[in-house]
Amino acid sequence: MKILLTGATGYIGKRILPILIGKGHHVVCCVRDPDRFNPPQSIRENVSVIQADLLDKDSLGAIPKDIDAAYYLVHSMATSADYQKMEEDCATNFRDAVEKTSVKQVIYLSGIVNENNLSKHLASRLNVENKLSEGSYHFTSLRAGIIIGSGSASFEIIRDLVEKLPVMIAPKWLSTRCQPVGISDVLVFLTKTLMKKETFNQSFDIGGPDILTYKEMLLGYSDARELDRKIYTIPVMTARLSSYWLYFVSSTTYKLASSLVDSMKVEVVCANDDINHILDVQPISYHEALRKAFQKIENNDVLSSWKDASVSSDFHINPSDFIQVPDFGCFKDKRRKTYIDREVCLDKVWSIGGETGWYYATFLWKIRGVIDKFYGGVGLRRGRTNLYRIDVGDSLDFWRVLYANREEGRLLLYAEMKLPGEAWLEFKLQDGALIQSATFRPTGLLGRLYWYSVLPFHVFIFQGLINKLTSENL
């Protein structure tokens, strides 16, 4: 079958793509920026790419007319203050576009909505369902609660909280019940639903066998990691304070933290497990989902992470729009140093950030991350998805990868930290030397004052960095 996949660069999209290819399908990936789309070489002959923006009706004319089915895996939570209107417009435009094709089924991954008083996030998901269900095709909605898997937002937040806080003074919503589901089961549900007539024109709740409070989930994680953690809930913590608490401890943005806190007040428990019987699926337990996530992390085999999505920052850019580093009106710190071994130098550049750190004066980078977090930025807590692989669009601490070509020997990063301007950091191996360039385009007088205030630190930070990158030792 020919299948249209939206959200192909997202957390779920990156994982379902190779599965669909493995089942013999040809997948048409709908992406806003093709430069961000980097499928494995082994599957590319069965992948087509179209550039389209769901908010731009005209661009959706690129969707092939002969598709058989489509996955709608697009969510805009916290990408703007008016994300509900954005999600509605995207769903409406998508519905109108695929109605002009031969599509027989559209599958949407939604959220569990079995309460009358829904959060803004869940209400928006339900509204998207309603818009998509109005199409002339067969529509199937799979409603999930908390998804547990390496790189998922829920797992990473739980991980941050438990790993960093021996004692938690937490808000009362930790007593809210939910029904977590493993990412492996989500993918099974999504793929087995494809062209399954028993699922046509229906919505189903999907979840694991455990119904837990958020507190029980945190303590379950601590047990799995053999950590002694104490959690105390208090009834007086406001939604704003709860959001700040989540924001400062975890790697979320404040907007995302606010949306999550709003949703965590609502119970998300499956109304029934009919879909399990229809598809013959036996979901794994919460502890098994955790075990699988730990295994992926330990093997450095995390296929996708929510941190690489634009929702992980307040900068929603197409990398290709910023790949040309400007010169006019910019300040530059450019250094060149001969390397001893090209491959060693490349290995260091391709491993920079995350757990590896910044090779020289990493503590100063960490201080800059704390300052950034204090001012509402992303800080350093996002780290990186893979210790050695870098793809365009990936987050790398408080940077976004704009260009990464190891064979060419060039890595270009764009700053997503809070700055009075824009910043790029580039590493290029050329003619036996590493050229390291930091570019800053200031905004007004404040931007210029900022550059001159940090200039003394640049002198030894950037010189120390290039010295370490070009040295012989790993």
C-alpha cells in the first residue's frame, strides 16, 4: 500500500516509518522542511518525500492522489499561545486535502478524553478528532494517555524528577490516576489498525494493564533504578507554581510544562480495552516499558526523542532557513588550528555536548545553561538523543543542529538559548585544520552590550575548546 505519513520527523513518526517499510508499504512522508528529514539509507528506496505545511492549503496539493491510507501524527501543543486554533486549522486543511485522493482510512493518535472537564490540550485533541472524522474516508482514532519509552516526553520528565530529586515536595495532581502505555505497544496498535475494518469509524482508548497515580509512577521508576526517593504532596501549590517546579527540574519549556500540568489534573484511564481484543494485543506493564526504555538508553539506541521536536524550545524554525550564516552586522569569533588526526577530531566534534560536555570549561557552559533556564530558556538539560550520531533538526543542549555532514566535516549549530540576538556555532574541517566560528547577530544596543560582556570569556573558552578538539587524545 501507499501510505501518507504526517509528523514523519516527530517522536512517533520516526519510529513507525521503518515498521511500515518493513511490512512492505511505500510511505509518502509529509514534512515542512526536507532538510530535517533523514531516514536510514536502508529504507530510502521505499520512501517518498513531499514538502508541505498543514497551515498552507496550497502546499497540500503535493499530496499524491493514489494514497491508500494516512497517519495523522501532528500535534502543536505549546508551540504557540493559540495552539488550539492552529491544530484545528491543520486538521481541517489535511482533511480537505486527502478527500481529493483515493485514501480509504485515516488514523489519528489522540489523547484519552473520558472526562467532561477536559484540559485545553485534551479538548484540542478531541476537536481535531471531530474535524478529521468529518471526512469521506474511514476514520480511526487511537487515544493514549502517558506514553512510556526512551525519548518520550513523559518518560524523560519522570527520569529528570526521580534522578535529580531525592525528596520531592510535589503538587496534589500527583494523586491523579492515569494508564501508561509503552511506546512499543503504541506502535503495534497503530500498525495493526491499518485497514482493519473492525476499527473503521471508531475511537479506541489504548493503555497498558496498570492504572497508577503519577506518584506511583515516579516511585515505580525509583524502584526500577533502585533509588530511595520520598515524595510529599501539598494541596496549596498553584498551577503556576507547579509549572515552574516542573520547568526548573526537568528539560521541558515553561509553555510545555504549563500544558502538561493542566492535563495532569485530568484522569486519563481507558474506558475499555476493546481494541486489545480486536487487534489481539496484550500490552506490557509499566515496569516492562521502563525496562525497555533503560535498555535502549544503555545501548545508545534511542531512535527518536521529543527533545528533537520544535516543541522542546520556543524557537520554531526550519533549519534550512538559517543555514546561511550571516556576515553583515555580526560579531564573529573565528579560530583555526591544525588537527593531528582527522578522524579523532571528527569523533570529538560529533560527540560534543550532552553527556560528553564541551571538553573545556564545561562548568562555565553549565552555568550559562542555568542562567538560560532562569530566564525561561531551555538550558542544557535536553542534552542529545544519541552520543555519536547527529542529524539535522536534532537538539543539542541549548543548540539546534542546522547542518551535519561528517564526510564533508561540517557541523553547524543555531542557538536556542535566550539571547538579545541570534547566534551560530560552526565547526569545519578543511585543509588539515579545524575552523571554529562563533557568530552573533545582535538585536539593538542590548545585543551589543551582551557580546562585549561575554567577550573576555570567549577568549579562553573558545580557544580551549579548539585546542581540545584538535588534540591527539580522545
